[in-house]
Amino acid sequence: MKSSQNVNQTADRPHAEQAYDLRQYQVVPRRYYGRITATVVIILLLLSLVHAFSQGKIEWSFVGQFFTARAILDGVVNTLVMSILAMALGIVFGVVAAIMYMSPNPVLHYISVGYAWIFRGTPLILQLLLWFNLALVFPVISIPGVFSIETVNVMTPFVAALLGLSINQGAYTSEVVRAGLLSVDTGQYEAAKSIGMPRLQALQRIILPQAMRVILPPVGNEFISMIKTTSLASMIQYSELLYNTQNIYYANARVMELLFVAGIWYLIIVTVLSFGQSRLERYFSRGQRRRN
């Protein structure tokens, strides 16, 4: 009985092996119809966009002509100067506000909370207009017996833009810095305290250097965003790139051509800064890479 079963199993084995032999099947790659459709639609839209610009009434020669115009280059320089100064002050305000937020002193803590609440909760353009029109509230800035000066002479478009951009940026940077400080292990704080290191000294020498790995990427993104945000300063007549561009196309009516000039300059600046940001991130994360 057993021998007959073994014979039957032996006879059926080639059929089973043939049934599970994958070589008899044809390999058909999976069709991603959704991806193909989306790709075709995007390509058609891009081609239609290129066709529209090529057929539009745009004198491309004016783009090259005004790309290096004196007013445009002055606007580029003013944009960079304003961005660097506003970001530097914003980082200072942000670090101070973050330290105040984490302070055990309730007065300092709630001042920091109020600062972030006000300047993050109102539009930046509103803040710029308020600073520019500060003379309507405070006609004179003075210290009795020391000096007195009219506010309208102090609050120039440059000063108003610098104050508005930097103070607003500080409110956002404070949250970034606070997140970076919280990312450092509490053992680092306790170790600094155990050797009698003052709180501010510990932050400067131990905590902040370790938090830079977390702080730097979002701050770099904020700086790149600041380059474009300075265009809002054109509302208070600060002579940055977009403001000078507008002055030119108001005179010659070449609106699209001048807007393309401004857009290309913004793309160039952002591309260079993005490259520098990636290099800085690799520099500050080199210790983490070695540990990994």
C-alpha cells in the first residue's frame, strides 16, 4: 500500500514542479497609469506656458538691457544689505526672547510670550506701516536734558524697514532657538550646573554650540525667505530691488520685462544662499555624522 502511494507521489512530482516553474510565465512590468497621465498633463501644461510666453508681447531684449542697469544693481545691493542686517538683528532678538521664555522669572517669561504673540499675530506689512508712521504717535523722540529729535527725521524708510523686518523676524526665530535649546539633553544643563557654571555661560559655551545643528536649517530657510520678504519694504518707499523695478516700469511701461529681471535676480541670490546654507549644515552636523 505504501509502495503504491510512493509511486503515485513520484509520478505527480514532475507535474507539481512544472506548475510552480516560474520560467513558463512572462514577466510583465506594472503599469503606472496615474503617473503616466500626470506626466503627460504636466508636460502639456509646461509646453502651453512656454508657447504663451513666446507668443506674448514681451520684448526679451529689454530683459538683457535692464538686467545690469544701475538702478537694478543698486536695488540688489540694498536688498542684500537689508536682509543681512535684519536677519542679524532678528537672530539677536530671537536668542534673547528664547532665553527669556525659558527663564524661571515669570516677568521675563510672559514678556517673551507677549512679544511672540504680538509680532507673529499681526501682518508684517502692517508693522512696517506702523513703524514708518510712528511720528503720528510720537512726534518727538527725546531724553529730557540730553537730546531731542523729531521722529520723522529718524524714522526713514531704511530705519522703518530694518526695525519692522528684524523685530518680526525675532519673534519667529525665538521659537526656532527655543526648539534648538530644548533638543539638547538635560544632562548637559545638569553637568554645567554641577561644576558651578553660570546659566548664561553654560548657554554660550555648552548648550548653543550643540543646538546649532537643530537651529541652523530653519534659520537658513528664514534668511532665504528674508531676501524675498524685503520686497514688502517697497510699500514704505525703501529703495530695494522690487521698488526700483517698479520705478523703471512706471516710466517705460515695460512691466513684464522688468518683473522678469527682478525674478531672475531673486532666483540667483536664493540659489547662491541655498548652496551656502547646505555647506554650513554639513559643517555643523559633522559630529553627528561621525557618531552615526
